[in-house]
Amino acid sequence: MPITYHVVPHEDGWAYRLDDVFSEAFPNHAAALAAARIAAERHERSDEDRFISYQSEDGKWHNEVAAGRDRPETEVVDSAETVTDAPTPR
């Protein structure tokens, strides 16, 4: 199952979202879509092994090595089929 970046209206512009985390706001849809594609590509790119620490939902900290060659598949989903560069009115 791929990791999905969603391009969505956000604040006074556009952003991409991964799960419940938003990127910075971009002034238009095209900029947010381009940034999401770059982020997705980088997420898949093979790199060096890294030591990572993270906190799980139960509050416990975990330490492990993330293999640089074991990268997930990603995709970018655009929230609008017909898009203008105007942000969504509030």
C-alpha cells in the first residue's frame, strides 16, 4: 500500500498533507502540487541507513535503524479534478 500525499486547499492557499500533517501553505495549486511531487519522490529515494527514534501512540519511545534501501512506494492525490489557483473562500 503506497504512502499518499494529498494536495488540498489550506489556510489562504494550498498545501499537501500526509496523514494529518500539512506542509506549509503555497500561494496556488500548481506550487503545492509540484512540492507534493518532490516530497513523494524524495520519500522513495534510496539513501543511507539511518538511526531513528519515534514515539508511538501509547507514549513509548522506539529506537531502530531505517534501511535506506527499504523505501516505500508513494503517490500524489489531487483533491480537485478541475482546479483554479484561487484559494477556497472562507
